Amino acid sequence: MPATTHPHIAASARHLVADMAHSAYPAALDLLLDAAAARLAETRAPETITDHTGQAS
């Protein structure tokens, strides 16, 4: 893309090429698995009953 019409992309192109040289699939898969693990941990954690102020009872 030409710098005259897309100056921000042109300015960051060097960084984008360096970071995007490989597939983003492994990083995206890691994020997905981390999110799934966090969700699973939430569902396995004992529930804390809170009152209307948000304080645990």
C-alpha cells in the first residue's frame, strides 16, 4: 500500500513483516487453549456467595 494513502501501514510495514513471517495459528491456538483453561478453572472453583454489596459471606 502506498505511503501517501496509507502512512501508518507503510510506517509499520517493517514490523508487520517481521512479526507476520510465520503463521499466526500457533499463537492463536495458545490463546484459545489458555482461555479454555481459565474458563474450566472458573467452573471448577468453589462458588463464593456474596451479598448485595459484593462482600463474601
